[in-house]
Amino acid sequence: MLDSLTAEQRPALVRGDCGFGNEPFIAELESRAQPYLFKLRQTQGVKRLLSRQFSRDDWSVPGPSDQGWSAVEDTLKLSGWDRARRVVVLRRSVKADLALSRKTKNEPGEQIELLMPDKDVQAWEYAVLVTNSAYALEVFGQLYRDRADCENGFDELKNQWGWGGFTTQDIERCQSSARAVALVYNWWSWYCRAAKPGARMEAITSRALLLAGVGRAVKHAGQTTLYLTPMHAAIDKLMALIA
């Protein structure tokens, strides 16, 4: 697909999760001079990199839009790679109360042991990204989060609209079913955006909210009046969206 595009048509950045952060896929993009950003699996080489980076004192300071993530960068050459590549390590402290568990094989069977971290133990979320792009260090956290935003529509179509729930060996019936779902999805997305322009509403909550009502159309003197009777508990919010 990339080969069929002109230089002006190609994406500024190819992004993907850890399923794409491997040598064959990365090498194909590098041979085309295509910038990429992928998450790496937590292999032994990546874990050794993490252990070296955590003691550094030059982690970036999270800004208001960074959701608490800080970052450092380095180069890394994994065993399956033919060269060292730029990697970005992201971390964020976990501030909520934590309880850890592990399975123990005590007689007569397997049991779960609960571990309560003390005040001297700090828990972290972390991720390691590989890239060949020239973006500044502080923007990579948001760049990778934007990848997930792009996938939300497909996630909704599959899991909330049933796009992956109909298959048959007849391609025309599959296409008709998929197109019907996509059409209703588009209609509903437009309606929700008109109801709430400032934010995106997911189907799993918006359908329960906006469809919980009874509609009645009354025609009189050449005019049609639509009466809506909301049945949802959040009636004030609902009336504001409908209006």
C-alpha cells in the first residue's frame, strides 16, 4: 500500500502496538524511509534496558497534557535486530492503593498469597517505544496515545455494534451486513456529535441514554409535532442533549 502512494500521500507516522514492533516489519518501513512508532514487547532485552534507565535523573517533567507520564530516550539493539534503534521509555507512578498477589503451590493445592507494598515501595506503569522519527522526546507519549484513539471507532464497531458478529461464505451478504452496520453507526455518531459537540459519546453509554424514551408524532393543521417522553433517570442531562 505504501508503495502505491506518492511521497505527499504517505502518512507522517506509521503507528502500531507490540505486534508490529519486530525486525521484519520495521526493516520494511526503514527501507522505504517511512517514519514509524511501535511499542515493544517486554522481552529480556527490553527489561534490561528498563533496569538501566530507571536510575537516570534526566527524566522529562510531565506537562499538564501528559497524564503524568515522563520519558527518557536511548538506543537499543535487540538480539533479532540488525542495528541499534532509537527507543523511548515512558513511565508513570501509580498513586492508588495497591495490593499484589501471587500464586503459591502449597499443599493441598494452589493458593493465592496477598502482598501489601510498604511506604518505601513505588509502583510504576511503563512502556518502551521504538521509532526512527525526529519528533521531540516529550511528544511521544501523546503520539502513541493518539494511535489508540484512532482504533476506538473500530473497537466500537466490533464490540458494540456487532460488526464482527456476522460471517458467511457469501461475500455479498457479508458486505451488505457490514455496510448496514457502518451506515447506522455513522448516523448515530453524527446524531451524538450534534447533541454534544464538545465531546465524543460512546455507543455503549449514549444508546442507553438517548434511546430510553418514547416518541409520538402528532399531525395537526399541516404541522407535525414530535413529543418525546424520556424514561431515563438522568432526565435533565437527556433533555439538554435532545434540545
